[in-house]
Amino acid sequence: MDLINQVANRGLIIDGAMSTALEHEEIDTNNDLWTAIALEKDLDKIYQVHLKYFKAGAQLAITDTYQANVQAFVKHGFTKKQAATMIANAVKVAKKARDDYEVQTGIHNFVAGSVGSYGAYLADGDEFRGDYSLTDRQYLDFHLPRLRVILANQPDCLAIETQPKLDEPVAILNWLKENTPTIPVYVSFTLHDTTKISDGTPLKKAMQKLNDYDQVFAVGVNCFKPFLATAAIDKMREFTDKQIVVYPNLGGVYNEFERNWIPFNAKFDFKKLSQEWYEHGARMIGGCCSTGVKEISQIAAFFKTIHSQKTQPKSIKLDFNHLKSSSSNT
């Protein structure tokens, strides 16, 4: 079953946070490359993160390219060629985990190439505000060096995610429409509240604009407080017939100065929440910052109540020889 039919007919479980999982693997992500720092020397740990989420029930792995843009790598002293190698490896390692898991279980999962916002590159929390303004040309000058590498490595879809503004994903979508019109895309925004995305644009306007793009198969929101989800889903359903995607964080507040999350005291049961979100129309459900295997397992537990149980994977042998990077500093 292909990705779009999977979403339409059975729904899809998205994985959880890359950052939290890498921090558990003792990767220091407190820098403006964030999780992309692991692409230089720690592909094995990124692989393990993807694999653990698949074992937990995730059906869509999001590549470690959210903050892996060429400009940020160059600022850190890498060459453009090294940056491109690391971005390519992020897609390859996700696909390897996906393929290895399928060999062992017979379960076919999917990989989404993550395209984070310009606000993520600023590394000051601006993906939750949208306090920047670029022309379409400037957006493309920023995004295309990464986007072309991701596309060349053939993920199953693109995730234009954690977007605080409407004009930025629209600039990317216009380019894709002209240059790569067959790649499926989903677009997800950050929220100001249940009726507006982060920069104040009404969800109604965002949904109506994205309705114009045939290759956008799903629209939604991510990295927001879970208790906002149901109302946001209802609002989006008013203005679009596309599939709805939601993957919230655990309700914390992002500390832009220390680049970490201040936890929220309440506990969330993602099994119960997933049922509520599914009943309101969401078909792609997962977790964002601070979520992990526990939350993805809870989502999978809900999906198992409406689908047949899946086989557990056997042990998998690691082999990264074909992903060796020339990404040492020069």
C-alpha cells in the first residue's frame, strides 16, 4: 500500500522527537545545529532512534534534516560539499532503518524528508513566532540547497514542518509544483492558538491556500500543546478536505536562551488523545519535541484497537559502510 492510500485507508503513526532521543544517547544538541550535529559522527545513533520508533509502532520516520541546512553547516566550518553529504546521509540512514525493519518483519513503513523553517535556522525559537520576512527568492535561496539533496535521495514524501508562516511553505510549494510535482507533501504549522498559526495568520486562510496544491496530501499542526489539538483539528476540517496531521509536544515551553524545553507538569495519555483526535478527523498522528517511545507506543496501542496486530521485529545487524561521510571539518 502506498503512503497516500495508507493514510486514507488506515491512518499513519508518525515517530517522536529526534532531539529527546539523541539526548538520551548522550548527544549534546544545545547548539544552533541542534539534532543535525549528530550527522557528522553519530549516524549509528540516528539509526537506532529511527529503529526504536519503528519498534514502538511508528510508520513514518522523519529525517534528521529539520535544522540540517547548508547555511548552518557552513557557519560551523563545514564545506558545502560536506553539508550536502550529511543531509544525504540523514535520508539514507532513515531509509536504511526502514528497509532493515521491513526485511525482519515484513512491515513496510515510510520516510519523510523534513524541511524546517527559516525560523529554525535562526535558532532562537522563531519557528514559534515567525518574526521574519523574506521574499520568495530569499526563501528559495535558503531552502533549495537542502531541498535538492533531500529530493535526490528519494524519501517517500516531504514534511514541510513546524512552519510559523504561510508565505514560506507557499514559496517552496510553488517551486515544487514547477520542478518536482509528483513528490507527496504534507505541511504542518506551529500554532498561536486554535484558530491561528504562529504569526497570526488564520488557520482558515492557511487551509484555503494549501487547498490549491494537489501534491499536498495532508495539512496540520505540530509542536504545540496537546490540549489544543482537538479544537485545531475541528477548525482545519472546516476549510479543507485534505488529510489532517497532528503531532504535538508534551506541553512544555521552549527556552530560547538555553535552547531547551521547560517541562509541563501535566501528564498526557497519547492512547486516549489519539482516539479523540482520530474521531475528530486526524489521520496522521505522532509526537514532537519531548515525546519519545512511550508516547509513540501509546498511539500505536490505539491504532491496534482498529487494525490487526503487527509482528515484532527480530534483531538487526548494523552496517554503515555505505553511509560513510566525508564530513570532518576542513
